[in-house]
Amino acid sequence: MIISSIKYIKSRLTLNSKLSILKIKNTGVDEDEIPFIELENGKIFFGLKSSQKDKKYYNILPKKMKRKLPFYAYKVALDIVIRYYEAGLMLGGPKKEMYYKVKADDYIAEMGAYMGHYTIYLSEKVGNTGKVIAIEPIPDNIKILEKNIKANNITNVSIVKKGVWKEKDEMTFNREEGDTQSSSLQIKYKKNNTFTVPVDSLDNILEEQNVNHIDFMLIQLNGVEYEALMGLTKIEPKNFAIAARYSEKGKEETVDKILKLLNKRDYTSFVEKEKFVFSKK
């Protein structure tokens, strides 16, 4: 517990030091009381309000930074660094583009898209002739995702408001109280909230999007990454980045199941930090 706390403090201090890369033009709160930051490059990012536990880290920022960044937008700034600039499969984890660099004209399938900060980056990279399919099942995340797409006048992103599973269904998601990132079909939390959302297979989702190829597929599903791949049989993405961080207790590791499945499908795979799978055709 002490080690985890030390790691958390170090990671927060490191993030604070990286906030200097943000060239902040403007900040504000919209009619729904959702904070946003506009950067000098013209990009606008909506996100979560800062919480009281963020206060002590905000207070140690240089005065010059705090003049540009009010406390209510501090958490948004952190998320911009983590997702738009850093873009790892988790905080401190390997970069999503570690083995494949997104380029113009690419077709990308991103799950879960969360609030869309990395989606904005992908949209820039693929350009007008590419496409990003942003898959996100959680209603409050979708609300912010849609704001980010609209605010940046993005036309090459299609939002899919579903969870990913091996077949079409309705299922119960679990989420830790107060944590917008923790939603999972597999994991249950100590302070567990539940809600029902539609889920579907990747075969069905991609067919509905009229897509016949995917250049890069990002899978971050908090425990059901293997099931997502089971529902993907009609299209063979050229590249994968998969965060296989969770496994059912007493059962085969998710990473091992994914490697076996992708090997049968003739992919070459690489594992980073034991829990992250990168594959290519």
C-alpha cells in the first residue's frame, strides 16, 4: 500500500511537470458545467471537473501556470497530457503507437474511446480521407466525447454508443463509484455501481459502419478483450494494440488467450510489460 501511494505521488508530480507543454489559450465552463481548455493550436478539450483530492497537487504548480490554468480545469489539463500527448495504453504503460504509427488515410477502430482526447489526436492523423470509429458505452463519457467532436468540427469520427462483446446483447456494466474509467463487464469493485448498456460484436459494429478494412485497432476493455476478438471474424485488422491487464482469478491469463487466438489467425505478436499485446499481419 505504501509503495503504491509513493508511485501515485511520483506519477502526479511527473504529470505536473509535463503540464508546461500545454499552450493554453483559454479555459471555461459550458452550459452543462463541464470544463474545457482551448489550446493555441485551436483544439478544444472538454473533460472532468477537478476534485478535492487534486487540490494539493494543483497548489504546488508554479504561479505562472496557475494564472493560465484555473483549478476547475486542472483535471482536464492532466487528461490532455495523458491521452492527447502521451497516449499510452495506461498511465506509465507502453505507447499505443509503439509498433504502428497512425498515418493519413488510415481506418481506426478505438475502444473504449472514453472522453475522446485521443480520438481528437487520431482524427488529426488520419485526415479527411481516413476514419476513426470511436466506441464507448458509458453515457456520461459519451456526453463529453460528443462535445469534443462537435467543438473541434470533426467530421471523420463516428461514435458507436455500445459496449464490445462477442455477440449482440444487453449486459450489466460495473463501475467504481466516482471513477469514470473503471467500467467493466468482468470486474466488480468495492464501491460498485451497475448499469445496463447495449453490447455488440465487432463484426456487427464494423458492418453497421460500412467498413471493410481496419488499419489499426485499439482494444482497452477492462477484462473482455479476448471476448471482443472472438466477435471479430469477418475483418482482419492490420495492426492491434491491446491492453490485456485483467484476468479472471484461477483461469488462463488474458494475454495468453489473446496470443493463442491471434497466432491461429497468423498474426505476429509482441508483449510489452507482460500485459500489453501488439500484433501485426
